[in-house]
Amino acid sequence: MKLNWESALLILLVLEILLFGTLNPRMLDINMLLFSTSDFICIGIVALPLTLVIISGGIDISCAPSRWA
């Protein structure tokens, strides 16, 4: 059976949560998981439109301005 990218990322995410949960048991607390997901939602709301602007070429993120190159 061949794994697609989504399945591989889900397995990696579960393994990461289990690994860090064994290193720090407070991470598996339900309140900690809920607060971290609310933080990720705020970051995602900001990152998604900015990603679309960068992909469409609406912003230049090069290190130096093109007129100095």
C-alpha cells in the first residue's frame, strides 16, 4: 500500500505529539492542546492571505532591492 502525502503527514504529526508527550506529560493535557490549536488558527488566518500574495508575485521578498543588484 502506497502512502499519500496527507497520510504521511498525519502519521508524522501523531508520532511527534506522542514523542513530545512522553518527554513532557503536561503537553498531552487537554487544555494545553486546545490553547495551542487556537494559537495555530490565529497564525493560519494571517499566513494564508500573505502566502497567496507572495505566490502571485504581489510582494518582493528578496534580500536587496532589484535596482541595487
